[in-house]
Amino acid sequence: MLRNHLKIAWRSLQKNRLQTFINLLGLTVGTVCCLSILVYVYTQFGYDNQFTDSSSIYRITTSIKEHNEGKPSAGTSPPIAFAMQNDFPEIAEATRVVYFGDGNSGLLRNPQSGESFYEKRGYLADSTFFKLFDYPFVEGVSKGSLNTPNSVVLSESLARKLFGRKSALHKTLVLGSGEDEQNLTVTGVFQENFGKSHLQPNYILTMNSEGLGQHVRNVQNFATENFALSYVKLKRGTSPEKLQDKFPEFLQRHGAKDFAKVGFTKSLNLQNITDIHLYSKGISNQLSPVSDINFLYMLLMLALFIQMVACINFINLTTARASKRAREIGVRKVIGADKTSLVKQFLGESVLLSMFASLLSFPLTLLALPFVNTITRGDIGYAALFDWKIFAALLVLGILTGLLAGLYPAFILSGIKPVKVLKASVNLNLGNGYLRKALVVFQFVISIGLICTVIIITQQVRFSQQMDMGFNKDNLIAMRLGTETVSKRFQVIKDKFESINGITHVAGSNYYPTEFIMGDMGMILPGGSLVDRTLVHYHGVSPNYLNTVNTKLLAGRGLRENDRDQILVNKATIDAFGIPLEKAVGSRLVDTNGDASDSYEIIGVTENYHFGTLKEEIEPMLLYNEVEPGWIILRTETNDFQPLLGQLKSSWESINPNTPFVFNFVDKEVEKLYAEEKRLSKISILFTFLAIFISCLGLFGLVSYVAEQKKKEIGIRKVLGANVKNVVQLLTKDFLGLVVIAFLIATPLAYFVMYNWLKDFPNRISIEWWVFVIAGVVAFLITLVTVSSQAIKAAISNPIKSLRTE
């Protein structure tokens, strides 16, 4: 029976080739869009579930409450994790991770080959790390691999990079150089690509080491230094919610004195590691880039809208050609076909066409995958498309799309009365149907809303690109000094670089421009209360820094080589403390961290400049004189960078032969600050184009339908003297009226959505009225062109053909 229905459906699709082609094109485009988004969304799930007992492993997050404002962070104070394990029997294991940071890449050297590399994603971890996170080892064993001081575990890719095909086990590595270098012993090699995780270490150094490891072990303050990533593994049957309820008393018991000194409080929360990748919005200090479940929902919603637009086209085009199938339906009913069999036939047609579109969409999605990765910043491999879950989703998508698109036409067409059809008086009376109009309005609402979205997002991105960052990003090069030994040679390197033609200014800094300044200290005015404590980021620079980056000095003077307790502050700092600009120079700020309070004299005030994401307000910051910076910043006057970089490299290697030459162009780093907005802009443009394209196909079908229904009326009007203009107006006025209705609905919706999106930006554009006018005009013109092209065809047709049956 099913086979017969499919045969009849296939013959029917072959008879109506134009309608079939347009429907197939719309459904294929929509399905490619949906499949691409489904694959991307699918790759964003499943993080950290490959570890044994992932559901029992939780990350401790911190929310510092200062001036009644909570600032959630993934970091905690170092002693918290193991204090919890001691206090709460519900906790089976605990471990801590300290991330060296991308800007603090470790210098690793193979002493046998002499090769050295700056390696990112270096972790410092407790010996218990592999008790929670069971990475598979390809050399050595995880148990006890981090027990011995100065032991290190490498990822398989790093081990091959450093030692080639030879075994890395028990080999010696050198971390750093000069006086601060450490000899490390490789105690294991793990496979890093065995699953998706927010933990993506390149190498893991034991916490039982000198330097930073010793500092972490010595910290006993429960309030400050929230830089450690803390994880606990709960015993079976433990309720994380009930355990979390005990945290306030735990903090009060251990850290009451610490919180009293710093003047703020904080709360602790548990977050299951499987939730970190998708449910960490607003939580700072992440180990790796995270996604946002709301962003995925938005993509799925847009894909759903595109698919619904394609389904609407199918409905409109099918009903547009209904009168041509009326006699076929009437004859089939006369010879015994019932309504159920006809419904099955029409649903068979739509499902068959939808499944064929799904089949075509698969190779097209494969071809589009590089483009999808570009606009989503994803890393979708071709293997992801061949996952059985994706095949199952594509099958379900094809069936549901076919049913959704074909259900309404099936019931309408199967309900045709055979008596009326065979008397040549069939009239489906769908030309003025409310559902058809509602579907058209829905299409226009989506199109107009997306056009508004594209304009506003593009405006915000352009505004971000042209916004005054507080420094001049052009022709600015940041070079890594990397190690303490190289930092001590800063003055020698600076003098050498200043002698190179094309270099106008050279300065040192602990962070390059746009890099987030992690260090902060609690400060108050002299004699002030700890309640009024304000966190101020601190940044070490050399005296020529402001001239090098072109940051303006609003008051006072710059730093000098002999300055010790003198600082520069940005405008945000004096605003936070309520100090007028004219009284700022000579004022003092007191550092409340630690047991002894240090006082600093403000000698100058700089304009604000961005050192983090554009979605956050510029925070208070101070600059102090740094004699051993981590970066060297160069201002150039040339655009021919290759010869200049060659000279810089030669000069560098003459001073630091064993340290890699690493540099960044600051303008490229600035682009990363609004990379998310640019990605959203590209996605919006793509979806807008697809929605308009598919809607145009729908309009083509609708005007074909109206022309079909009114062909005799058009013929009579032409006989009575109507010209082409009159006929075109007759066919287009209803559609243009629907555009106006859609405009009135889409405008407030688009305004509401984009207003809330813009609220995330402290520096943002205002939504202008003309944005919606442009969107409406564009939709109006697209509709006019699409409808007129078909209306003109109907208007110039021979009226005799439509009247000869009368």
C-alpha cells in the first residue's frame, strides 16, 4: 500500500516540474541550513563526560561581593579545596589547577637537541589531578605521576614535538632559562584527544615544585588570591545542593579574619564539570573558551525559522497549483478514492520531496562545512556529519518537514467536492484565506526582523572598530620577553631596538595592550574604611610606555626611572574614589592587601583605555614603574614589516640566542575583542539572505496562485480596456499590504531583541528610527520586484486563452 502511494506521489511530482523544482530548492536550502546548525550545536555538547564519574566531579566557583555587587569567577583561594575535603566527608577527592595563561607561555627546552619553544596551555596541578580526571596514558601511568617534585606530564603532541618518535618517559626538560630555569623529569605522556573537555592541557607540572607551586602551597588566605581552579569529587549519593548550603558557615569558620581585613565577602558554588562549557556565561577566569547555551538556542531558533519559511513556501506553491489538480482529485474520488487515501497521497508527495531535499543537503553540507566553521569559529570535522545521531536527526527532520509542509494542503485538496470539479466550477476559495495571509506575514516578519538585526549588529561592530580604545593600535608590535633572565636584559634589548631604522618608540610592560590585566589590589583613601575598598588592577610599565602606545595624560606627569611609590592611575580610578581631576595629582591611595598597608602617591592621570572585553566597563587601573617587564612594545613608522622584523629578529638572537623570537601585532589582538560580534554579524547576514531568498520563492508561488485564481478576471479586465499597469496593481496591492502589517509587527519585536542585546555593551550605539525604515523599504522593494515579475507575465498573457471556456 505504501509503495503504491509513493509511486503515485512520484508521478505527481514529475507532472508538476516547476512547482517541484521550486519546492525542492527551498526545502534543500532550509535543510542545509538546519543540518549545519544541528552539527555545530551537537559538537558543543558532550564536554567532559568522558571522565569516569563525570557527574560526581564539580568545579568550585567564587562570587566576590563588594559594594553589593557579585563578580562570579572560576577561581578560588588556594586553601579552599583541601579544607573542604577535610571538613566535609561528602567529598572523596580534591585537586587544584593553576593556569599559566596564554600570555605566560612556558619556555620549554630539550637539553639534548637544544631546541626551545614557548608552549601555551601549561597547568600547575596537585598530585591528585589524575584521581579526578582519568586521561588515558600512552607512556607511563597516571598514578603517582605528579607526586615527585619537578615532575611533568606531557600531551602526546607535545612529546612528539620535543622528542620526535623517541620515548619521552624519564627524559629531562628545562622550564625557563638562566637563573630561573627548572629541570623537569617527564613522568608520563597522555592522550589529549580522547574527548572534548574544558581542560586542554599541553603539559602539567606538579604543584610540588619551586616557584609558583611553592607559592600556591604557602597561601593560607581564604579571601584573596582567587586564581586557583578547584575541583572536588563527591561521594555517591551526595546532594550537591545540600553540600553547597554548608559553604557560608565553612567560609565564616575558616576565613572570618581574612574577610574582615579586606572588607568584602564572597560565596562559593558547585558547578558540575559537564555544565562548564555551555552554562558559564558571566563566569570569568575560564581555562578555555566556552560556549553559551543561549547562543545555541538562538542558532536553533534561526534554523527553525528558515525551515518554517521553506515549509510555508511548500504550502503556498501547492495550493497555488491546486486548481490544476482539481479534476484529478475529482476523478479519483468518483472511482472510489476516499479522503484518507488522498491525504496519504499528498503527504507522500511532501515527505518524498522533503526526504529528497534531505538527501541533497548532506553532500552540500559537507561542501559548506569550511564556511560554517569560519562563521561560527567552530572546529567541526567531516567525521561529525557521519555520526549516527546526525543521520537520525536528518531523517527525523526530513519526515517532520514533509508532514508540516504537506499537512494543510493535503486536507484542503482532499476535501474538494467532485461534483463541483466535474462541472468545471471548482473554486477552492483560498485566495483570501486568513491562514495564507498569516503565513505570508510570518515570512515578512522574519525577513524584516533579520534585516534590522543585521543593520544594528553591523553598526555596533563598526562602532567598536572605530571606537577610541585609549591607545593607538596601528603600527604597534608587542614582543614577548618570556623569562626572568630575558626580562633582566630589557634595557639592553631596548637600546638595541631603538637603533633600528623605522622604530620610533620602545617601552616595556607586563601586559601587552588589550591583554586583560589579571593582578588587582584592594585600595582605599587614607583613613578610609574597608567598606569603601575598591579593586584596582595594577600594571607595570617602563617610563616611555604612554608615548609608545599613544595614551593621553590628562593631568600630572609620566613615570620616571627613579619612581618607586609613585603611580599613574586611569580616569576610572579617580572616578571610583570620587577624586576630582584637578585634585588627583598629589592624592594618595592605600593598598589594603596583606598585613602592612602601603601608600602610593598619584603623580598623573591617564585617559581610560581598554584592557579586556568590550562588554565590560573599563575598570580602575594603576601603572607603576617596572624595571623587568614581561613584554617589549615597539612603535614603528613603516608599513613594510618584513625587513623590519628581520632586523628585529637578528638583534634579538644576538642578545638572546636560546630564547624564541615571538611577537604580536596589536591591531590583530584588538580585532579579537569584537570577534564574537563579527561572528554574530556574519551569521545574521547569512540567515537574512537565506530567509529573503526562500521568501522570494514563496512570493513567486503566491502570485502564481493569485494569477491562477484571477486569470478569468484579468482576461475580462483586459478585454474591457485595462492595461498592464492596472493588472500589476491588482495583483500586487494585497502583498504590499501584508508587508505593511509585517513591518508593524516586526519593528517592536526587533527593537526589543536588539535593545536587550546592546545592553551588554557599555559603549554602544543607539537604535535609530531609520534602521526600521530601511528594513521596511528593503522588504517592500524585494516584494515589489518579485511579485511584479510574475504579475507582468500574467498581465501580458493572451486573455482569449483564459476566456475561451466561458
